[in-house]
Amino acid sequence: MSIKEWPAAERPREKLLERGAAALSDAELLAIFIRTGIAGRSAVDLARDLLTEHQGLRSFLDNAPERLIACRGLGPAKTGQLLAALELGKRYLEAGLLRQGTLSSPADTRTYLKARLRSYPYEVFAVIFLDNRHRVIAFEELFNGTIDGASVHPREVLRRALYHNAAALILAHNHPSGIAEPSAADKAITRRLQDALALVDVRVLDHFVIGDEDAISFADRGLL
């Protein structure tokens, strides 16, 4: 039976509009992008197959675009829509972070940084620049690769802080291993950045290490 033959209250799109997106399963949400099934498999069936094959929604969405395009039921157009929806979600979180120019809460900061950095297959070092009232000026991803003393350059962080006329900043980077525990290299580069930025009166308020399920705060750990 195709989805069109299902009761209206059970069709994913109609169910979403009537009951809200939270009422849908991962497979039902994905089926809205797949839209149409194939012989013997509805769009929801295809979505369930994909989530089973890739061991869940997170692993599925972390695939490179070319792998998503090759998935049964997707292709270039549907993959493009799915990637656009993911980016809209990230920008929605960023808009919340930047709302009225203020850093609304540590929880919002953690949520935004997890959404922004968690899915990279390599380490990305980013900075949130703040003014003297801790209002957000900008978010920038500055370095890619292994985060150690050789790849994160205090001079460049200092240059960007002066460019934005920042009074404080929050550091963040992800661990592709999924384990958020700060390493010795993480602690060492944080100290180097603190020392360099202190010379121009720019404070490091926190450093978040982003893993699969958690984001460890240096400030919460008493490491700053």
C-alpha cells in the first residue's frame, strides 16, 4: 500500500502539519524528503531501510554528499534538500545564539557549538568573539586538522580578536573520536592562547571540547 492510501492522520506530511514535527519518528521525517517509494517499498520503508543500514539518523546524516546521493530513494535533488535542511537547522541555532546580540546562556552556547562542530570528520578549531558586555560579535572557524601547538596559531587568534575589537572570547574544537575529554595538547594550547591574549586585555571565558554526546567546558572543570 502506498502512503497515499494510508489514513490521512498516518501520512508523515499530514501528521507533521496536524500534530507537529516532534510527533514523527526519524523514519517518518526522512520519508518527507524521500517523498516517493519504489515497487513494494513506501517512502517510510525506504527511510527505515536507510536508518537501519547506517545505524541511525546521526550516522546517516554524517555521510558525505556523494554517499547520500548514492542511497536508494535519494539522488541529487533530494540529497540537496536534505543538506539544505541541515544547514537551516544550524543557522536557526546560530540565530538563537546571536539573538539581540547577546550570549543568552551557557546551555545555548553548548547546543550551538555541538550542532556546528560535532559532525566534522576532522578537528576544527573555532572562536566566538565577544564585546565587553559579552555580546556576540562573530563566530569563526579558524583552523582545521589536528589541534596542537603546531596547528593553532595564537598570532592568528590574536589578529582576529583585534580585527573584531573583541574584549573576550570563547574557544571551541571538536574531537572526531567522539570523546570530549580534554587532552594535554588541548590544555597546553589554551594556556598559550590565554597568555597571548592577556597581553592585549582579551579574556578567554571558556574552551569547549565537542564530542559525540557531550561538550566539556574548561570553565566548568576549573581549567581556566
